[in-house]
Amino acid sequence: MTLSKALLTIGSRRGVLGSALAGGLATSLFADVKPTLADATGAAVHAPTRYVAVGDRKLAYRSIGSGRPIVLCTRFRGTMDDWDPLFLDSLVGQGFQVITFDYSGLGLSTGEKTLNPFSWAKDAGDLIQALDLDSVVLLGWSLGGIAAQAALSIFPQKINHLVLIGTVPPGPAAKLGEPLFYETAGRENDFEDEVVLFFEPKSPASRAAAKASHDRIAARKSDRSPAVPYQWAAANLGDKPKANPFPAPPILEILKSTSIPILHIGGDHDLICPVENWYALNEQLPTVQLLTYPRAGHGPQHQHPVAAAAHIAVFVKGEGDRRG
């Protein structure tokens, strides 16, 4: 898969991944790889679940690989077992220590469950502190991406790079999400729902990628996190797109002034978090780089797990630690 075929990039004033791609770095990171189920039978599928005690709750987490730690905040209705194992293993292959976890009260973690992204951000910060990690790449997907942005107001000194996937920036939406997401996300889902929610149903290639990702996610047979109750999640979701899905002016001001490098990875047809909302802020966010996959939806890292991991590595290796 070549860089030109893999994505359509629209970037900041400095250009998307420009400095990192210089000198042939992209050539060493991208390969013509066809992901298969066999590729997902490695560390991620077999990683043991561990726990840390934080106050009156226990946070469940898994850690694979070694190197620079990257902590992943999962999506709405997500647990540790809703990440594509091939994406996780590919991050390991790029030199990361990959840490996934369940939010308080969800999956295998104890405590009071909530959909408040600031509470999720606190969970991430508490886990990072409990694991005695000095500095991390923080990655957030969907509602977890909102949590990752919220983390900039809670523990910015611990974040050396921020990676956002399929999420929205703070403030009024330049483009609303689609009602179909709300119709689909609030019910018990089957495979066809997954295609609608996370991929591009009109694209045969995206549909094929959805089936491959679905099978890889199902490969773990034991010690799985319980699914988030869909009735509870639906009751907290709402029934229509919101004009201001992330009303947090202080976080927007942080994005405008932070020195932390930020990468957003999106699909060009995201039902709930249209990438156009990032384009609208293009001149206002000096450290944000945007990467958009064509014919992809709300889960681009599952449609392109190997390439997405490589892009993240390019971004992190090309943008130095500029905390503070």
C-alpha cells in the first residue's frame, strides 16, 4: 500500500506529516501488507488482564510490547476488547508499549460507570500515574477522543503526543452527525450495524475490511471484557445529532495554544464525527495535523490497521516531545 493510495491528507499550515516523511522515513514504515486473521493471533489476543487499585475502584488494563508507551482511550460502548488486535500488534511492531484499559464501572473495571469524558480522562490519568509512566502518547477514539482532549486540561505534563481518531473538536459543529448513527448505536448491534457505524457500507473494500476486523476482534476467546450494556448507553446517548457535541471552550483554547503535537485520523464519511469539523478549525490549531482515509468511516484504524499504526509512528517519530 503506497502513501498516495492509502489516504487523502489535509493538514495544518506546516503540512501533514511533512517533516516526518522527509528523508525516506515513509519508505521504511509502509509496506504492501494485506491484513489477515492470522496476523491477529499475536500479543494482543493473548495479553493477560491486569489491575491497578485507584481509590475505591480497580482499573483493568492490558499491556503489550515495549518502548514508548501509548495509552488508548476507547470509544462509546467500547472496552479493551473492541480494539482490532491487528492495530494493537502493529503499534507494537512500530516500537510502542501499547496499553488498553476499561473505564471505571465498564468492562472489567469496578467503580461507578459514566459516559462523562472528563471522568474517562481522569481514569486515564490515574492509570498512567499508577503505572508510574513519566510521559505517554495518549490516543483516543470517538468519545474517547473527547476524553483525550479533556486530558490536556488535567495532566498535560504527562502527554508528549496526542492522537485522536474519529472524534470532534470542541465547539459548535460545522457539520452535524447523521441521525443514522443514533438509530444504530443505541441498540444491540449485529455485524451489519458495525459496517454502518465504523466503515463505509457503499465500498466493497471497506465491507471486506469490516469482516476481517470483526473476525480478528472475535479471536480472543477467554478473559474478555463484558460488553457495555446497550440500554444504559442508549439512555445517555440522545436521539439526534447535537449542534454542539463538545461544548468546552476552555479545551478549545488549550488546543489553540498547546505545544503538544496532535494528530487526528478520520474517515471521509464518519457518521457521528465528520472530519469537516476539524477542517473548519484548520487555521486556528497550530499543532494539529489531519489525516483522512478515503471511503472510510468512524473506525479508520480498523479498516487500515497496519497503515494507521505506521502513520502514528511517523507522526510520533517526526514530531519531538514539546510538552509545556
